[in-house]
Amino acid sequence: MRARTKFIIGGALVVGTVGYLMASGIKETGVYYLTPTELATKISTDHSFYNVGIKMGARVVKGSITRDVATQTITFRATDGTHTYPVIYHGLAPDTFTDEVDVVVEGRLQPDGTFRATTLLAKCGSRYEAVPRPNGQGTMPAT
Amino acid sequence: MTDIGNVALWITFFVALWASVVGFLAGRTHRPELARSAERSIFVMWGLLVIAAVALMRALLTHDFNVEYVAAYTSRNLPVFYTWSAFYAGQKGSLLLWALVVSTFGSVALLVNRGKYRELTPYVAGTIAIVVVFFVATMVFASNPFERLGFTPPDGRGLNPQLQNPGMVFHPPMLYLGYTSISVPFAFAVAALLSGRLDTGWLHAIRRWTLVSWLFLSCGIVLGMWWAYVELGWGGYWAWDPVENASFLPWLTMTAFLHSVMIQEKRGMLKKWNIGLVVGSFLLSIFGTFLTRSGVISSVHSFSQSNVGWFFLVFLVLAAVLGFGLLAWRWPMLQAEVKLESLVSREGSFLFNNLILIVIAFSVFWGTLFPVISEALRGTKVTVGPPFFNLVNVPLGLMLLLLTGIGPLIAWRRASPENLRRQFLWPVTALLVTAASLAAIRMSDWWSVVAYALGAFVVGTVVQEFVRGTLARHRLHGEMYPLAFVRLVGRNRRRYGGYVVHLGMVMLFAAFAGLAFKRETEVTLKPGQSVDVKSPYGWTYHITHQGVSQYEQLNRYVTAATVDVLRNGKYIGTMRSEKRQHLDSLGRPTFEPSTAVAIHSDAREDLYVVFAGAVEGTEEAVFRITINPLVWWVWYGGFVLALGGLITLWPGAQGPTAASRRRAEPAGYVAQVA
């Protein structure tokens, strides 16, 4: 057999294996990324979504955060303007987690309508970029 | 002064336009006066961009808060060190730095190659000029660093506290240098394709440049990992975040190129592939920036989403059409001079090395873009995270590690059974002994055992090469061993520098494999209370909470929690983790609070303590305690990697003659001289 043919066979084996790993990886670890409205739509048509891990991207409703340091429980409401879900999270919140920031929570929606999050990521529009104001104080960009 | 800067940008824009037109014209018509004009324009552009950079730096240092950029990223109480780094803390300043770096590299490339490659340099100047046109256009039309406000704030907003870290001072410029310096190889590739001078000449001109880009990118990535580890406080250094992946992609293609270019030099094969890799690396550098600036992919590192992203997309498409279009046009001229003789050869192992690097790049690319892909195909966004990337890349990474060991051992063209036996005996012994010892101590993670065994194999390879080379010099030239060793490396810098890079990679793999043994606990402690944490080595850390204190320091208000740490009953130190509330010059709080992590580090493991907050009004504190084995090896592996890169790059002995192609070369220095 020519070396070139051997390389093509070897290469096809590598590519095939990786293709299989990627496909199964996406199937097993892929997570739906939804907004509260999309989640509400999905749930209303397909109840199996209660059993699937999902990521929800939303904004923290101002003044809705309660923290219990002793039990390390954080509750807040997350909204996209149309739909709002209460979220419960156990663990440490990132420094950037505060009122009106965009968060990505990963977890499951409970049948009672609360979102039980296992991870909480917060991002802040002003994290690296900012808009100066006349009073000299930093403010979040109006988005 | 900012007016001067602004004018300088505009003039740069027109000069760059001129240079791009004249450069390509000169390349086509071979008119020397046009070529000279294009070349001079590159130097003029560089001078103008230096003026613009000085203007911005001056505005920053003199606190000219009427300038939007200055007000957005600095404040009166920001230390000078960080005021300086604010130059590239934001997008607008970064763009200026990019343009400046591209024109600097372009100028250096033209100066270094003065009088050489006469048919290529006008096209090189033209291509560099196009890149500069793009960056400067983005600034003057969409994101001008000299933009003024309608009012003058009394103080600026200050720099985000997470960027007030030495890692952040050096990490971005390193990455930018890596991203932008690849423009020079790209320009040479375009020039070679346009002029039809597709012999190995252009390869000699760019091999070092690619190595420079690779070196900067490597340093930038490792510094970024270090910054994430010490500053962000989540206990790791790599999260497969889109921004991280974006810097990893061109690194992979450049690494592939640095290997496959050797096949072209020695054997005249893989010509199309190499041009493809250079073009691809350049596109991926631009793509990385597009990804983070356009908001197409949501990342935790959210930069502002601006229309600048679309400038990058347009440029990306144009560059792809130019690069790959030219490649397709010259396809017939890029036939291989010889055929692959045997898979059991240096070429064969390099082919697989390239294949795996590209497959890794593809899987990372696919995973990063999967939210977009899945939304386009199925209408629902699906994201993949670290489990996906680890599942695919751990086996691929280990195969690559295996090839790192195999490559240097087998001969070019066709390895004989005798060659294989002689070369593989000791490295394979190292592999088997390591695997057996790890099995004997019952290391629990199977992947880690494989990683360490393969690591030992690569180290065996490298040590064998150094030892045999030194012995051979000692025998042939009668040199003392240390002298023979130094001369061996000095006379074959590219080769032995490469081996040092391999050692650095082994250290990095060893560190990554250590992640399998990471331990993490969260605990709430009152002052005087303690917690015991087991390390994977079987040690017990006894951590006692000493209390919470509050004080003002520099530009921030600090709440600090202190713990005493005993390891197996022996005191090893007092660690303090802080919550910092940064203040502006009037003492008002700015930004969200940030965390300073306490790390106790040695070669075996890191104890990583994060003070997550105190129970309201008391000194009862919540801690997250992480034990990170072998993290030290990431930083030192990065250092060794950079050292190897520098050895390879060091100018001197290797002129174009040494690099000129030899048809075939037996494996190993010994075989060569014996």
C-alpha cells in the first residue's frame, strides 16, 4: 500500500473518531440556551423541558436579590422584560452579580415555576467599558 | 495635542491608502520608484502612528478628562503604572496599539529584508498598508480614541479593578503582538502568490516571523491564564470561554505551520498546505477579535458590543477571499516535488501532528460557534462548555503528546528497523517505568497516568537527543562535556530550541493532568473555628479563621479575612484574602467589589483561599478553599516554552545557507556525524 493511502486511512480514522466524540459530546453535554420568553414557550408545548438542564440568559430584577450568607442561598428574579422567573441558587455569587446585570443561570426549571440554578454567571456591560457622566462618577451604560 | 493625534490618524489613513495602491502597482509593473514610494509610506505611517500614540499617552498622563477615552478608563487616584496600561484597557486604545504594532512590524520586515526579495517587498508593503487602512478606518469612522466629550468631568471613571493587576499590564500587549505580527507572514504569503515566486525564498523570510508571533501569542495566553487564576478567583486558569478559545485557535494553526514548514524546506512537500496555514492563522487572529467585539457569541468576558465587530467581519471576509482566492489561482504552481515515501518517517509523524492540531482547532472552533450554528440549523441555541472541550481534546492532546515524542526520533524519508530500535529503546523504557510506577501507587485517574507516561516518553526523547549530541561532539572535537553541550545547542539552535519548547509543553501537560485531582470546599467559619482539608497527596491542611479586618488602602476600601494554615500539623503560613471596594478621588465607591485571592504555592500544589463574604455585621466569614495540584508547572512550563522559543530565534549561526534545503537527513545528530 502506498504511504499516501495509509496516511489517508489513518487520517480518516482520526477524523472519524473525533467526529464521533464531538457528536456525542454535543448530545450529552450540550445545553439549551434560552431567554425566559423562549423557555416559557418551550415549556407550554413540551413538558419534558422540566427534566432538561438549560441555560437561561436574563437580567436581574432591581431589588429582587436576597442573600442568606449562613446557608449560602441566593434568590432573585430574572427577566427579559416579558417573562420573569424566580431563581434559587446555592453557592457563591461572582463579584459582578448585582441589581440589573445580565446573568446566565444554568439549572432546571421546577414544576412550581422556580428556576433552580447550579451555576450563576454574571456579566456586566460596564465590566471593561464605561460611559463617563458629567458628575464624574462611573455609571453603567444605559442599555 | 489630541488634535494632532486625530490629524495624524487621518493622514495615516490616506498615506496607507496610497501605499496599498502603489505597493500593488509596483509589484505588477516592477517600477522601482513606485516600490520605493510604497516602502517609504510604510515608514511614514509608522511615524504618524507614533505621534498619535504619544498624543493619547499624553492625554492619559495629564488627566485630560475631556477626552472620552481618558475619562472612561482612568481617574486621578489611579497609580501611574495602570494609567499607562489604560492605553489598551479599552477598545479604542487597543485599535491604536494594533495599528502601531502592525506598522512597526511592517517597517521592521521591510528594513530587515532590504535589498532581498525585490519582487516580494512591494506586495508586502501593499498588504501591510491594507491592514493598517483597516485598523485606522475603524478608528476614524467608528471608534476614535481622541473623541471629546461635550463637558469635562472633574474626574474619570477609573480603571476596572480587575484590570489593576500586573498580569493585565502585560497580557494584552503580548496577545496583540502575537495577533498582529502574523500580518507579516500573511503579507509575504500574499506577495509570493501574487508575484509567482513560490520557491522556498518567502518561507525563509517568514519562518522567524511566525515563530515571533507564536512566541508572543504563547506568552500572552499563559499570562492571561495567570491573570485569570490570581485575579478572577474562581480557582482555575482556563474555562474554554470564547475569548480564550479565540486566542488558542491561531496558536494551534501557527504551531502546525512551524512543524509543516520543515517538511517543505527539507522535502518540497505541503506547499499549498503551508500557505493555507499562514492565511488561516491571520484570519483566525482577526476572527478572534471579531468574536469578542461583535457580540455574536456571549462570553463572560463581555466587552462592549459595538459596530466595530462588523468592520472586523467585513475585513475578515475580504482577507479570506484575497488569501484563499490567490491560493486557488496559484494551485497548479504549488505541486509537491516528491511523494511521501513511507508513513514511518519524520514527514509521516509531522503529517499526523498537523492533522491533530487542525482537528483540535476545528473542534474548538465548532464548540465555540455552536450556539450560532445550532440556532441557524435548528432554530434553538445550544451551548457546549468545558465537558465538551475536555471530552474531545483530552484524547487529541495526548495523541499530540505521543507524536511530540515520536517526531524527533524517526528519520526523514523512511525509517529503518535499526533506526527505530536504536532511537526508541530508552524513551519507551521511560514511558513504561513511569506508567508502572504510577500504577503501583494506584493513581486513580486513568487519563492522568497516560499523560504522565507520555510526558516521560517525550522527556526521554529530548534527554537522549541532548546526551547523544553532546557525547558525539565530545568524541569528534575532543571538547569538554559542558562546552560540547553549549556548542551543540548554539550550532543547532532551531533544533535544540525546539526540544526545549517540547519540554515546556510536557510541563504544561503535566499541570493539566494534575487538574484531575483538584479539590474544592466551601465553608463558613466564625473567628477561631477551623476546617480540615485533605490534599490529593494525603496531607491534611488545618485552616483556622483569625478574623475579619477593615481598612483603607491606596484607592480602595478593604475587608480582609485572615487564616492560619497548618499542613500535617506544621505551620506553613498566614493567608489573607480581601474584598476590595474601589473608591474614586472623592471617596465614593466605584465598580462592583472585587476579590483578592490568597494563594500558597509550591511545585506540588496550590492552596487557594477565597474570602467570599462575611455574615452581615459579624466576623463570621464564608471561604472557598481549593486545592490545585501542579499549577506551578503551568507558569514554569510557559517560561520554559518561551525560553525554547528564544533559543530558536536567537540570531546568529543560522544564516540562509544553514537553512537551505537538504534533500534528506538521517535522524539524530549522531547518525549525521558518525
